[in-house]
Amino acid sequence: MANALFQRGFDQLDLAILHELQVNSRISVADLARKIHLSPPAVHQRIKRLERAGIITTYAAILDREAVGLELLCFIRLRVENHTHAQFAALQAAFGALPAVLECYRVTGGHDLLLKVVVASHKEVDQFISQHLMTIPGVGHIETNTVLQPWKSSTALPLK
């Protein structure tokens, strides 16, 4: 993990910056500089370098899904009928256009795709499956798991 960063010319200070930004991406450069004992211009320069290198890709506000009315978090596994490049490209575009799909992965095992989906209710997940997933050509078997209680949820990567 950290070795990959070191091999690309980054150091422990860059790692410290990444750690702090994952904890709080709104931290000011001045506060970050104080935390890692570096000058604000040096921290700013390092952040820009991390952004240019594609290590920092975006900054985001993480919302509480339940507070905004999205009570149900589901993982949906799909099998694809025809394993062709065209089929997977079409599915990728279709899932990319569905706001309820937060994440979509092509996976190994008994299924081909794994979707992370948020909706307001059980009724909405049923409608999502019947009105969206079941209407997409090439989608075969659909298996849904509803999250009862999240035990761990993080966006921070383990860098150290």
C-alpha cells in the first residue's frame, strides 16, 4: 500500500497528508500544515502534486443516506446472459444512468456483477428491480440482499 506510493516518489509526509484528508477533506491547508509540522505552502504544493498524480481524484461530502430518506441499502448480484464486450458495455452504460446504483463491479464467482443500490423502501427496491433491472437486455438471474445493519462503513483506504 504505502510502498506503491513510495515507489512513485511520495514520502511519509505525503502519506500523512492523505491520511488527514481522508479523515477530513475540509481541513484547511493551515490546519493540516500544523498537524504534520510543515509550512502551508509546502502542504499546498504536495496536495496539488497528489492531485496531478491522480492519487487524490475528488473531494466529496458523504451524506447520511437515512437522513435524506434512503432507508434501504441493498447489494444486488446479477448474472449476464451473453458474455460479450458489447453486452458488458451496454450494461455498464445502463447502470451508470441509474442514480440508485451507487457502485457497480464486475466480479468473479457465481455472479457477474455486483451493484450497491440505495432506495427509500422495500416497495422501491421491488420497483427498481422490475422497472429497471428486469428491463435491461442481457440481465439474467437477479439476487438481492438487503442490509439490516451496517457494522463498518468507511471511505478511507488503509495506507499504512
